[in-house]
Amino acid sequence: MNTSSIFAWTALLSFMPVSEIRGGIPFAIASGLPWYWAYPFAVACNALAAPVCWLLLSTTHTGLVCLPWYRKLFERFVERARVKLHRGVNKWGWLGIAVFVAVPLPATGAWTGTLGAWALGISKGKTMIAILLGVLFAGAIVTVIITLGIQVFTPPAGP
């Protein structure tokens, strides 16, 4: 696979709500991209999810919320995000969102963090900073785990 394809797939995986940073960095490193390129690129792509999600919530969502099936589905997602983030935000304020996003587990990424922050009424500026901080830490955790795992499972070179 050529380098531009690796970057394209890394961008897509890092931006998608399902995989986010947990998919982008491992893919990039496994495809031969050095960690010092994979980490900042995947972090930047994943951090873009916050302004895009906020934009969708403030534009497209307002037009679709009148549809009953959309409203029911959306309310379910919002309630899950609100419940997941509520305790952390009560304890640490808007930095609770950064802590939530920093844990690289399923359903704790930039998309869910932004949705939850929006539902809890956190300002756009604080949300963007919190998401960026969380993605930076999540990316660092994933990068360290992947690079250490590669070192552990790579047979030693020798005669």
C-alpha cells in the first residue's frame, strides 16, 4: 500500500465514530507509518470530529428533529452520552469531558464526548479544548500500547 493510501485510510479510520483514534493509529503503524507520523496525523483527524459534530448538531439536527423516528433515535444517543459524561463533568467540570475522551475504549471518543458536552450545555470553546486534550491523551496511550506491543512480539534480529 502506498503512503498516500495509508494516510487516506488513517484519516478515515481516525474520523469515523466507530473506530476513531483506536483504529487510525494501529492501522497506520501496522501499515508501516512511523509512530511519530501516525500519532499527530491521527490525532488531528480525530480532533476534527468535534467541530464537525458540533456543526451537525447546530444545523442538520435542527432540521431533522421534527421527524419522529429521528427524534426517538437521537434522544436515545443523547441520553446515553449524557449519562456517561454527567458524573465526570460534575466532578471536574468541562475537563471531565477530556478525561472521558482520553480513555481509549469503545464509545468514549470525540464524537460521544462532543454529543454529551452539547447535551450538558458545555460551551463550544470549552468542548473543543476538552476534546483536543482527550484525543491527545488517548492517542498517546494507543501509540504507546501499539509500539510496545510491536517490540514485544517482534523476534530479535540476529544470525
